[in-house]
Amino acid sequence: QVQLVESGGGLVQAGGSLRLSCVASGRTFSNYAVGWFRQAPGKEREFVATVNWSGVMKNYADSVKGRFTISRDNPKNTVYLQMNSLKPEDTAVYYCAAGRGWYTGATEYDYWGQGTQVTVSS
């Protein structure tokens, strides 16, 4: 089992920045890829970014490419999502998830956090 806890969400004005953290406990964190997903009210959960076990391989949704950066610190069991130039359409609950591969599909991930709310005002 891997337990994941997200933090760092909040209310920010458009154009601002936030950094989300995902802290893991349980099984060896460095064995897992980690993805960030988000879900806005009335919408399906969507892929945001993912990073492989070493932190070298990364992938981003087109909607966040160039604005968001995913990174990980394995000794600290933590994955970060740096979000810059935030837009109102980035408003959602953000979830981190751990799985065996750095995929874009939510079903590929086995463990999920409880989510953190990000609200971007215009």
C-alpha cells in the first residue's frame, strides 16, 4: 500500500502561482510513477502531468504545457506540481496518484490521494 497526501492548494488570482505537494508513505515510493489529475465540478477527471520513478521522464497535458512543472524528490517521498500563470479554467480538485508507469490514463494508477482544492479567480 502507498498512502498519498496532497497539500498546497488554495485561492489565487489569475496569473498567479501555486505549488502542490504530494507526500507518500508506505511502500518504496521511488518504485512508482506519480501522476497529477484534476476534476472540476461537473466534469470528468483529467490528466495533468506525470513523472516516472526517477524523475527523468515527464509528460504534460497540452492545456498546462509550458505553465506547470512536475518534479520529485525521492529521498523526501514527495512529488511537486509547480503551477504558474494560472487561469480560471485551472480551477479544480487536484489529485496525485501512484502507479507502475508514467501513463496519462487514470485507470493506470493504483493509489490516490484525497485531493486538494485549487481555485483561480479572474
